[in-house]
Amino acid sequence: MAVESLGSAPRVKVAPWNDPVIRGWVFQIVVVGLVGFLAWYLVSNTIDNLQRQKIASGFHYLEREAGFEIGDTMIEYSPASTYARAIWVGILNTLRVAVLGIILSTLLGTIIGVGRLSPNWLLSRICSWYVEAFRNVPLLLWLFLFYKLISEAFPGPRQAISLMWNSVFLSNRGVYFPVPMADPIHKWMGLAFLVGIAGAWLVARWARKRQEATGQPFPVISASLGIMVGLPALVWLAGGAPHHMSWPELKGFNFAGGTVIQPEFTALLVGLVLYTSAFVAEIVRSGILALHKGQSEAAAALGLSRGQAMRLVLLPQALRVIVPPMTSQYLNITKNSSLAIAIGYPDLVASINVTINQTGQAIENILIIMAAYLSVSLSISAFMNWYNKRIALTER
């Protein structure tokens, strides 16, 4: 007897409003339309109100003369510069604090986190007190404290503390020290330094592959430092070894010549580093404790010292746990740098604040702040996500 082949069951026709696929698309289109309508209403209402109150809009003001001083700049700036350049100065100052803060807080936080795991009772207690003190006090209070300590602990320029054979001076206006005078060879030295960084990365990559193949370690740190310092030094020698210096000298009520590290910058950087390193220390400690104790026992069985076991065995494995929460701390450093306005450091927020007061165009300036912080934060997140994928375990 022939057996009829069983085909797929016929699809039951349903009304379009009962089809989950069609219903899902309709809901999404409605939500997007409502959001778009709300955005259009807010923008159009804002434009109408600005026109009614005869308030200028747009970004044409960026080309006008700023007319205000900025005390700490990384590039040439004067009151005759444009608002765009003033804002760019603020962005560079914010990036300087953020980059230095990320590097220093990572180093200090790692040391403190490892110190909390030390068998030395006194060392572990000191690290624990440090973490609890900085984690449980608002960052703004630490910034106020460090700024007052720096500005009041040192005398004025006329009574400045002299160090290193009258070449470095400490005062309540900052730390003054000599710097090389500008020379065309310096740009080539900077380029050589960047080449040295690339060379150090290649050396580290080669050393890792060599160790995986032969088991022989290579002094990567010393070799990398030699490349990054040696190449600029060779360029400097090839350029005639210019050694003319600009020395700080007391003239009137302040120093002239050399360069200065402003107390506002010092207070902000110290506060950010000490505060964030307390959180980094806990992340590092928890990452190490997440590893099985057999890893430490195996390292000890191989004859590795505690320092070697930490550097070669524990920390490389703990990075897979440490990196994701560290991303949040790096973002916090960047965003917390906006508190600089409380102690007078001319970061992006300070430059924008003065610009708003002079131009009255708050919406455009706030959008610039949001775009700047969003760009920096997304860049940090993208880099850390790339690094996290790079160190992740790959399944076979």
C-alpha cells in the first residue's frame, strides 16, 4: 500500500494586525516617528524662541576674536585668537590631564592593588587605608584640599624655594624649571620618538613570539626604552646637538623664562590620579583573586619569585578580568576632569563657560562640549574593546 509523503503543514492565514512580524515593524515605525516628531518640535520651538528674543544662533561666532586670556596653554594663544582656538586650547588641556591621569592611575593603582595582597601586614593595611580613604570621599573635596595645600604650602615668587643649583623654583604660582630653546631639530626628534614607539612595539611582539617558541625571555622593557630614547638622541646629535636653554629668572613679581607647571594643573592631576587609583587597585586585586590558587602554587613550584609570578603568571591572566571594568575608570577620569573648573584650571569646560558668557550662545557651546567628551569617550571605549578582544582566550 502506497504511503503518502507528509508535507509541511499549511500555514494558517491570519489578519495583518495579528501577525507578530508585521506588528513588530509597525510598533518600531511608530516609535521612530514619535521620537522624530518630538525632536523636530523641540528644535523648531527652540529656533522660534531664539528668533523671538533676537538671540543669534549658529557657529559663526567661532571665527570672532575671543578677547580673554588662558593661563595654561599647549599651543600658541593670545586674546586676539578666535573662539575656535580658545576651545581647542581647552580640549588639549583636557586631553593632557586625561592621558596623564590614565597612565599614572594605572601604574599607581596596580601597585596598590598588588600591595593589598602582600603577606606583609603593615603594607597591606596601608594600602587598604589608602583605598578606603580615597574611595569614600568625593573627588571635588580632594581637589579643593590639594589646591589649598599647593597654593598655601609654598611661598610667593620672591621667596620661592630654589632647588638644583638655582635652576628649579617652587612657589605658590607653580614649579618653574628650564627647558631647551626652540630649535628645528625638535620636530625631527619628536618624529624619531614616534618611530621609536613603533620599534618598541615590534620588539615586544618579536620577543613574545621568541619566548613562545624557545622559552627564552628577552629584556623587552630595557630594549624598548633604549629604542625610544636612543633614536631621538641620535637625531639630536646629528642635528648638531643644540643645547641652548631657557632659564627661569625672577623679574618683578614673577619668573620669566623657562616653563611652569601651574598649581591648578598639579592639583587636578594629583587629585584625579590618587582618587581613581583607589578604584583601579580594587579592580586589580579582584582580578588577581579571581584566579585559581593553583596558578600561584604552580609558579612557586617552578622556582619563580613572588615578583616574577605576579608579573609573568598572575597579572597576564588577570587582565581578562581587569580590562572591562578598567574601561569605566578611564572614562571616569576623562569626565571627572571637568571638575577642573572648580579650582580654576582652563580645561574645555572653563573655555566654553567664558565663551558662553561673552557670546550668549549656550546651546551651541554645550553641543561642542557634548561632542568633545563623546568623541574622546568613544575612542577610549573602542581602543579598550579592541585590546580586550586581543587578550581574550580563543577557543579551539
